[in-house]
Amino acid sequence: MSTVSRLPESPVNGSPPDEEMFLTASDTLPMAPAPTIECRAAPRVERRFVVRMRMGATALRRCLSRDVSTEGLFVLMPGAPAVGATVECVLVHPVTGVELALRARVVRAGETLAGPGVGLAFDALSDAQRAALATYVSGC
């Protein structure tokens, strides 16, 4: 059985009331397991640049990126497509204006402090696209 101890007298607050007690470390319940730390295939970097997105046959929509990696990016946009949808996205380099067209799949949608957006995972990148994307991400 655990013991309950009285709080020591404090020079700032005086002594605690008679009914005030505290639990010792041995009285606490075991802690819940720590939440799983998000593991990604590639580290994300915070980058803001224009992304033009097309869903199906609709016109390209101008959006803004929040972060990007060599595996995907998060795009701020209202009226996001459904999770699982395939989109065409054109990344526009903020300095050079070079465009990189890639296909991606919507893997999540949600609200951020900056507004609504979608997480995209790049689909079926060729070796040339993967190399261009790595250069693009490191040079933004």
C-alpha cells in the first residue's frame, strides 16, 4: 500500500491546510505509452512556392505550398480534393521560375493554422523526375 505524505511547509505559502496532501511517485499509475513519432520516408522542409494543381479535367488551380520533401508536399488550398484522388501538380520554383510537373495522390486533408490544405504523395516518379525533385527541394 502506498503512503500519503504531507506537503512540507513552504516559506512562501506557509504550511498547507490539514486536509491537503499529495501523492508520492510510487502512487502514480504507469504512464500511457508515448505517442508514435511521425516517421517519414524523407524529411520535410518548410518552403513556400506556387503549386498549380489540376484534378481531372478542371483548369489548373494556383495554390501555395507549406512544406515539401522528395516524397510529397503539403499544399494550402480551400475546396480540397478527396483523400485518394490523383492530381497533377506543377511546382514553380520561387527564384528561377522553373516548373516541375508531377503526379500525386491526396493522402490527407485538413485544417492548419494557415488554412485548409492537402498532403500529397508523389506517384510513380521516374529516375529523372526524382533527381529533378531532389535538386528542386534543396534549391528552393
